Amino acid sequence: MKKRKIIYLINPISGTRGKRSIRKLIQRRTPEAGIDFTILPTDAAGNYSFLIPLIENEGYTDIVICGGDGTVSAVAATLQGRETRIGIIPMGSGNGLAFAAGIPRDPARALDIIFAGKASRIDGFSINGHFSCMLCGIGFDGAVAHQFARENRRGLQTYIKVTLTHLLRARPYPFIIDVPAGSPAVASAKAGASAEAGPSAEAVASAKAGPSAEAAGQPQAPAPHSFPVEAFFIDIANGNQFGNNVTIAPRADLHDGLLDIVIVKKATRLRLILSAIRQVLGGYKVTRAPVNAGKEKVLYFQTAGLTIANPGGAPLHIDGDPAPSAATFRIEIVPKAICLIQP
């Protein structure tokens, strides 16, 4: 087995906790574990290409991030598809990926997990070509992320203050959702509708018309399932939470090859708050199909990919960090993207 060598990346601004104590802890405990290591600062621009020659030429096997979700996401984007193990010592404001994976906040216990070295591959996803390992938000929480990044102080208290301020002026945005016909929710809905209603008019017409173009050797891509919706926000979740163990997608699994989509629809501010609280508490179940119908104010479904038209210019965050918005978001799962050290 290859001898382990660790690079620790320490983010000097994530969260609010001092970094001297974690540096001392690493410097004391890593030699005790018999592991070679070095400590490097994180990159403010999120460019971690410098890690590749260190891995390939100097034999580093593990990259451990002492920081938050934004730093984890940037490092993971560089290392996706590689066998290099990624460890996390949670020191950010949210720590969503770490907590979703069962990694404790306490640095000493997180180090125990890193030294044990148990790792497995987890999914990620891409949004317009940008890698995400945890969660993207379009709309309300995107606006919160942009404002939070401009604050002088970090930490949970600042995040709560910014969230409450934006809640007072929250507004819905128009979206058009396109989900591939082969997604689990669409397939489930079609199967249910077929069982309840019998053959569709389209199926009868197709049978009368003879073999389809696909059967005749001319394969055609299935049409997506599309619907418009006005929503305060849309979250695309690989893990189950925003961070700080605040769950937004209770059925999300880091290993299942699916994304959990949560859409909080237009409502009064009071209804927005109540709907969001209900979703956090696990009150909304995964719906049979991603359709904008019924009285539910939260749509929750799973898919391997989707496209979101964003004509209202709703703001975006990727793993808690502000990101440029776009008129259209193309999103798809990246199965088994990174190798994460977990309990």
C-alpha cells in the first residue's frame, strides 16, 4: 500500500474560529500518526491546479481542507476523477458536505477520521460546466450568498442576520423547468398515469401508425418534461442540507447518482417561512413527478439532470459561494466524482 502523505490546506478567512490552534493540532498529531505532511494556505481565487504536480511528482495521497464548503468545492473540482483522497476539518460557516458525510465539527475527532483513512467515492454535479459537490441555490439563497460574501464578518450569526434581512424583501422569480423524460420522477409519473388511465391517445395513435422512427433504426431523444413555475428559490442538492445540519433535501444521498430538486413556490412571506420550515423538518415527501400542480408550495423530486430557464435573472450560489447568474442553467450529475474520507 502506498505510504500516505497529506497536504493540509488552511483557509485563513472561513468561519470565525482562529487558525493557530488547528495548525498546532495538525503539527502535533500528524507525526504521531506516522504520516508525512505539509501545510499550505488556500488560494483566494479558488485555483488549485498547483496541487496536481505535488500529487503526481511528490507522491501526496491526501488533500485535507481546513475550511468550508466553498474551499472544499474548489479543491474537489480540481481533483474530480482522481484517486486522491479528500479530507475535511470543518471550519466554515455552514460545513454542509462535512456534516452530510457524518464528519464532526470537532477538529480532533475529524483528524481521527482522516488518520483512519476510510474513503469512498461520492457524486458531484455540474452547473453550466462549473463543478459542485454539495448544493446550488437559485433565487433567495443565491441573493443571501452574494450579500454574505460582502460582509466584513463571517460565521453563523452573520449568515442568520443576512438571511433575515433578505427575507423581508424576498420576491419570486419566473423559471421554466425541463426534466429529461427518463428521470425517475417522470418515469414514475408516466407509469402511474398509464396504470390509472390505460393506454394514452398517443400510444393508440402510435400503434395504428406502425413502427416508430426509433424502431425503424432512427433513434430519437425523448422530449423533456417541461413546466413553468414562479418560485422564491430552487435548490439543487447532492447532499441533504444547507449546512449546520439544516436539512433541505432529506432524501438526498451522496452516493445515489441522483440530484434532489427543491422548489419553493410563490406564496406570502408567512407561507414562505412555514413552507421552508416544513421542508427543513422533512415534511414534504419526494413527489411522483416534477409538475407545477396542486396546492403544495414546495415541489421536491429527484433526477440525474435538468435544465432551468431563468428569464428573471435570479442570482446563483454554488456550494455557498456567489456565482454569476445565467439565462439558462444546464445541470447534470457527475457520478462518483471524488474520493472523500468519511467515518
